Amino acid sequence: MNFINIQFFWLVPFILIFMILLYWRARVRRKTILETLLGTRAADPAHVKVSLSRRLFRFILLLAVIALLCTAVARPFWGTTPAPYEAQGRDLIVLFDVSKSMLAEDIKPSRLEHAKWFLRELVEHNSGDRFGLVAFSGNAFLECPLTSDKTSFMQYIDDLDTSSIPLGGTNLQVALETAMQAFKAAEGSNRAIILISDGDELTGHGLDALKELKSRQIPLFIVGLGDPDTPALIPIVRGHGQTPAFMRDKAGKLVKTRLNEKLMRKLAAATGGVFVRSSTANSNFKVIQSRIKQLLPEEYEKGERSRPVERFYYFLTAAALLAGLWLMLSERSQSKVRNFITAFIAAALLSSVPSRASAQESGQEAAKIPFVKKTEPAGKPLQKLVLKPKAETEKIQLESDPVIAYNSGRQLQLANKPEAGMQYEQAINLAESKPEVRAYSFQNLGVIKHQTARQEVGKAMGMVKQQNLDGALRQLDGALVQLKLAEEMYVKSMSTKVPIKKASGDAAKTAVKIKDVKNRTAVNQQILLNDREKIKKLKKMIEELKKQQQKARKKTQQAKDKNQQQKPQKQQQKKTGQQPQNQQQKQQKKDQQSSPNNAQQALSNARNEVKKLQQQAEQLQQEKMQQNAKQADQELAKAQQAERKQQRDAADKHIDKALKYLGDSSSKNNKKQGNNKQQPKKGDNKDQQQKQKQPESQQGDKNSRQLPKPQTQQAAAQPEQQGKELDKKQAAVLLKMMAGNEKKLRQALKERQKEMYKNQQVEKDW
């Protein structure tokens, strides 16, 4: 037995000790009062009717109730059950500057420590997102690929220092290129790069890496550290007690570092991102956080997790029973008859509590009762009948004669009972010498499958009206499967052959019957082909509608990004107070000119896509989606008017409303659920790929190799390995060993880089 909230057990000893002390104090006080009032008669049972043993027993019951309640609050569990889950979030790559200039102390305690604090805050406030980490200075290194494991990511943050990258300097270009490589395996519209640096680029050209960022529509959120006007000195790390010193260049002059705010703003404006200055007094954390929240979260993982089966109700029930017994018992001395009555009532209460297992078993028995659905005939293979009301289900006895089995199946089919298929299959198995029975049975089995397909189409149309497009596509796929099965039955019915016997009237009659059923089956087959074409056409229209809906939403989001990109940056620059008014206007004009598509053009493109969505929704009779698209178009038109008047905040509100109308669709809320197992994205942690490549039995030297097992041995060993469950302690040891090996591998890679850059001369290594 384990506990989810085991910390509550720390309260139990304190509560019990407090209750025992309270009981002892009350007992001593009562004894003192009785001796004061009664004197020597206080010990005489004739004058005192309270039983000390009963009082002690009631107190023990009360302690047991408190202990059971604390146990229930701790949420005990044993056993697990599979539970489906979906992980949604954004993909964020963090570029972390570890150059020596980050040791400057113009931001207390240093730029490096302040950057670590800022990054930790981002991770804690975005628990559902995936983070990746790239440390850079003169070169860049992917410290941690995209992962949702926040504990491991925090460890990578703690390990960051100026020795993480052996080559000194600051090269933004190679850092951005490394981030692009990390993003290549994770495509989507939910990505962003967070750059934390002082921007003092000494090598490389960061602006050269913007072309790919623009083409892939990845915004750049930049956190600048330092002061653009007041330079700071770079301290040299020395031992404790030594005189502090500062870094000097080759000429012996003190190295001074300042924030390259101009370059940072160009990078952010060119990618539709944002730039903020972060300091101890004003971190501007909320600005970056709000821009991250504007990215649309997408599903990156789906599957099943083991959920513990809680058993707190056992302890809660026991506590309630003991509490009831505590209330019923009196501290007074009572007769044996009354004691017997009390015990009898307690036993009756205990026996009257239903068990959870029996309740679950009764619920499962009720769930096994089948449910009969009404169907409609496909084509006219059977005579037209008025559908009967739903009949009570009953156990169907399979017939031993093929003719009787066929007739029984036909009656069940006319009554819309699902057991008809079982009787037809029984007739087919028994009618080896009666081909006409097999032909009719195959034909009617095809009719049942055909009816099921039409029911699936009806459900799909209902889901389309409810805007559940993914569910409608699944229903249509099911309908196509049923049509394929029906076609197989029709083909078998039409391919039935009759052995020709001379001077036999029965053979001639059988041939006539089979010819008749073939004609009827041919009609049904033609109807099936028409139905299949209609289903495929409907499926294609739904898929196009779904794609158009996503496209309209994407264009609207792009329009919003363009509008925010062209917003004036007055409020932000008022906080910094560093740029004069004329320089601010020049910078703003340059930022607007660097964007090839302005907000007006983006809004126009979004309106065109929304109008196409409205037309396609009208073709599918999607009244709700058509109305939403119409309202979204109206909001975008209002946003265009506000944009012309330079009222970009109002335009943002209208665009948000348009996104809300476009976001009520099934494309976002209804994910594909056809497969229980879904492969993770390629951008997941690369450690999982290494686990799949390396066998579990591999130990010792990494360069050693083992001979492959024979195929027969592998086939025999596979089910044994699948059947065994890994022990928790063993799994913990393996994970710890893998983490240690990974750390050693990364350290070895860094040492290798140091050897590579050992002879490379860097003029400015800060």
C-alpha cells in the first residue's frame, strides 16, 4: 500500500500525543474535583456511576477514528489502472548566453544568475510546454533537446556557467542556427525562440540567420541584460579571500561590456517577436510570459498512463463506523442487556455496508446487456416493412438445419435484431449441399453490412452539424469498411454455382432461385457503388473544410502578429528611458519597413480565407460554422478599419474575437482518437531514441559489441521480456545510471570541443 499525500502522516503523532495529554489532564482534574466534593466517597461505586474502563475504551475509539481519518486524507492506494491522457503545449528553445560578459555585476548578483532566475520563472509558469536549451558563446551546444521533464531541465539550468562552452566570445548567428536544427524535427505553429543575452556580439552576424526564422514563422523573444549607456566591468573569478580583479584585453585596458539594444530590437522586430530589458528592479517577465501565452498550444503527446486506484473509502467507512460506535457507547455503568443491544446494533451496521467490489460487479453485469438498434434497409433487397419497436433482448438458439437457420435469421433481420447475422452465418456453414441457401444468406448478410454503413453515414452527418469534423471522418471511415464487407458478401452471393444434374427438376429450380438472387444482389451492388462514391465525396469535402478552417485561423493569427509587430513601442521605451524621441521614431520606421507584409495585407488575406471557409461550410450545410465564419469576417473587417485609424489595440480585440469564432471548431477540440498508440514527435528528447537503439543487456565498455541472437532465440525471448515488469527499484537504479552516463558523455563532448578550439585564437573572448 502506498500513499499520494504521505505528508499528512506527520500530523498523526502530534495529534495523538496532544489527545493523550488532554485526556490525562482531564482525568486528573476530574479526580481532584470529585475528591474535593465527595472526599473518601469518591472511590465508592455507589456514589460514582461512571465506568473508567468505558471511558478509556471510548477514548481509544476516538483515537482510532482520528488515525483512520488521517489515513484517508493521505489517499492510500494499491493497484493501478490505465487512463488516457493528452499533452498539449508549446515548443520553446532557449538560447542562453554563457560568455564571460555575463559575469558583469551591473545586475545583482550578476547577469548570469539573473538570467538563470528568469529562465526558472518561465519554466515554472509554463508547466505544459516543452523547453529546449542551447548554451552559446563563441560556439553553441544543444544542452537539452525539447523535453517536458521540468526536473531534468532545471538541472541543466543549474549547470550553466561561463565554462559550459570552451570557445569564448559571443556569436548569435551560430546560436540561432543551432536552434533551427533543434526545431527541424518539431514542425508547427506553436514554436518560439527565447534569447537571453547582453547582445554584445563579437563574432558572427546574427542578422544573417533571420531569413530561415522568417520563412518558418518562428518569433524571437529577446531578454536583454545590461545597460546600453553605462558599460560594466567583467570580474575575474578568483578563490575566496583573494583580491578581486577585472578582465583586461591584450593592450592591458579594462574590458567594458554594454547591452547591444539596437541589434536586439532589429532581431525581434524582423521576426515578429518582442524585446525587453530585464533588471533587478524591473524584470519585464510578464511581457515575455504574455507573448508565450499568445502562441497556440498543440498536442505533442498522447497515450495512456497508469493511474493509482485510491482506496481511501475503506478507511473513511471504518472511521464512520467507529465514530458511530463512539457516539452510542456511554461512560456510565450499564446492564448486560443494554450492552448486548449496543453490540447487536453495531454488528448490524457493519453487516449492512455494501462492498465496493460487489457494486462494481453488479454494474458490470448490467453493462453486459446488449442494446438492439433500429436499421433501415439498403436498396430494396427485402420487402418493405414498418419498423417494429425495440424488442426485449433474448438469447437466440442457433438452428441445426440450414433452411430453418436462414428463415430464423430473416425473421430476426425484419425485426431489426443484431442476432440475424449469427443465424445467416450458421446457415452458410451448414448449407454445403444447398447453394441457394448460401446465396440468399450471403445476400442478406451484405444487406446487414450495407445498412450498418448507412447508419454510420447518418451519424457522420449528425456530427457534421455539431461541427465534430474528426468524429464525422471516423464514422465515414467506418462506413467505408462496412461497405467493403457488404461488397464481399454480395460477390460471394453472385459467385455461387449450382452443380448441373441431368433429369433433375430440383437442380433447375435451384438454378432459377440463384439467378433471381443474383439479379437482386446486382441491384444492391450498384447501390453500394453509388453510396461509396457519395461517402468519398462527402469525406473529401469535410477534409477540405477542416483544412480551410485551419488555414483561416492561421492567417488570422498571422494578421494578429503583424498588427502587434507594428504597434508603437512608446510604453516600453518610456520604461527604459534610453532612446530620444527622434531616434525612437527612426527605429520604429525601420522596423515597419523591414516587414514585407504589413497588417493591412495580412488582414486582407485572413478575410479571403474566412470567406472561403464560409462558402465551404454553406456547401456542407454547416449553419453554425457558416455563422461563425460570417461573424469572424465581420470582426476582421472592423479590425481593418481600426488598423487604418492606427488604433491597433482595438484591432487586436477584433482579431481575438475572430479567432474565438474560428476556434470553436472541431479541428482544435476534437483530436484523432483512432489509434490508442501514438508515436511521439521527432523533436522529443533524444535520450528515448538512444534507449531504443541500445539493448538493455549492454553493459561495461560502450565500444564492446555482442553477437546477435539467432532468430529462433529472439522469437522465444521476446514474449518473456514482454511479460516481465521492471521492478521500481531496478528502474530507479537504471535511470540513475543512465543519467550519470549522459552527464559523462556531455562532459566528454565538452572536453573534445576544448581540444578542437585549443589552437583557435579569439581576439575577444568575452
